[in-house]
Amino acid sequence: MAATISSTQLQHGIWLRTLLMANRFRVIRTIDVAVCCFPERGFKAALTAAQRAMRGMVKANLLRRYRTDRFQTVYGLTQKGVDWLDEHGHDAASSVRRVSDMTNPEHRLWAQFWVLACEARGLEALTEQELLQALNKDTKEGQPAVQGLLTVTTTRGKRASTLQLRPDAVAHEQNGTTWLEVDRSKRGSDREASLAALVSSVGRVLKDGSALRRVVILCKTERIRKRAIAVLNGLAEANNSEVLIAGRRHFRELEPGSYAVWSAQESKLRDGRTRLVDTLAGHVIVQLLPIWLPKVRIDASNTHSLAGWFGENYLPYRRPESQGPWAMPVSPLLRPLKDVGAK
């Protein structure tokens, strides 16, 4: 890359992408910079470059460093960073006051990390907040705001409840929508019922008109992962022995944590009658959050795994074999600077 771009241009591109990301998400980590600017590199090289870039921007007072109550290092955009972006043709707003009040933004940090990982693979992705803004952009004054992407009915005992579900993030792929759930804590009975309703909706049309094709559940601990898998196994045990009819789903495990979801779709015959045809509706993937990656140290003191970066089938989710391998990311820094930050 250094042979095609001068070091000055390269630094400018890194700083521009990083500050635009800080303005978009309001709070960022060094690992977000590694994903946003260096996904084509090995993890150590990407993290080293990201750390160098963050040191430079903190020194220039474009970003300010904070420590959360959970001892995470996060960064907010300063007024000087806003002015720098303004000089380069981008509107922005400072986020340091908001970031200084954050105690544990872990959930939002992982959701936006997943969005960045999707974008590194060439997908369009949105956080929950960005999705709600998109769903309500044409809402007229006086109309109720759209609060969810999917309406489901859950049953506990004899009580049925209708819920509006919305994802922690979504990605738009060629054949439909991928829905992300970040599980940092064990689900209670109500949230487990919502999860069961969500995965049973794979194949349905969402409120934005797209089809739900994948549900990705990223779990912070092995215990949480096992509970999510228990929900899926419970659905499989209850449904797979029954005839596949409209509204019912079968869950077939492809490999640990990966399930194919089958539904019955109507097919018209030549004589005007219809029949139900078994159809692959989509997939559910349950895997661990790569919480070890932000803990990696570049020096010899490192004891954490380097697994789970872009050279493997892990980010943004473990892709089923039937879908083929992920395309390797290319450097976003090779894009013209005028296109940086554009959707």
C-alpha cells in the first residue's frame, strides 16, 4: 500500500475514516479502528496500526480517551476533532460529554463492532438506532413511530403476548436480512420466549419489506451460548417430528451452533390446486462473542487467543458451508478519499 499511497495520504485516510466512525457511533474502541481501516491485515498487524493511529489522534486532541467502570478503554470525538472534520467537508458533533457519562457501553460496542465487520465483508449494515431512523424516515407528523422490525406472538402458560422485536443490528445480504442479537447475560423466561419466536420467524417478511434469512446470536460466555442452543434444540424436539405445514419450522443442526431452518411454502400446480413444498427458509447461527480480541497485547506478555479474525470463517458470523466462504476484505484505504464514509 505504501508503494501506491504516500504516508501523508495514508494517515489522512486513516484519521478521516476513524473520526467519521467516532461521529457515527459516538463511542469507539481501538479494535473498531482495526476493523474499519485494516481488515485485510492479520490481527496483530491490524491492531498495531490501529494503536498507532489512536495515539496520534489522541495526541492531536481529535479524540479523548476514557476508562469505563468495567475497565474498558473507549474514545469520544472532541470539538477539535469536529473542527478537523468540518475542514474536510463533513458535519459532525462532539461526543466527549456523552462518552464521559457512559459506565458500561459494552452492548452497543459489540453491536457496532459487528456492523463494522459486516461492512468489511462488503455488506450494508445498520445499528439498532440507525435502523429505527431508516424505518421512520417517511413517518408523517401525527403518525405512530415504527418501534420494531418484526411482530411476534409469544405464549407463556395460557397468556399470549404480541411483541415488537427489533435487532441489535442488521445486515442486508443478497437473499435477505441478517438479524443480530448480542447476548451479554443469560436470558430469562420472557427473553427466551422472544428468542424462540424470533428464530421461528426465519423466512418471514419484515417491516422493511425484506425477508428474514439469518439470525445470528453472539454470546458473551459459554453458559449463555449453551442456553441459546437449548432453546433451539427444544424447538427442534417439539417440531421436527411433526408434519411441516404453513407456520411451522423445522430446525436441523448442520454443525455445533449452526441450524438450517425449513418451512412449508405453497406451490401452485397446473390444475389450479396448491401443494406445500419443503423450503430452506434460512439459518440460525449461535457463536461466542470474540471478547478475547480486545484483550490481546502485541508484546510477549500476551496470553489471549488471536483466533476469530477475518482470515477465518468467524466474522461477522460463521457462514454455513452451503453458502460458500467469505470473500477476503480489501483495504478500505484504497478507496478515493472523497468516498470515505459514504454509504
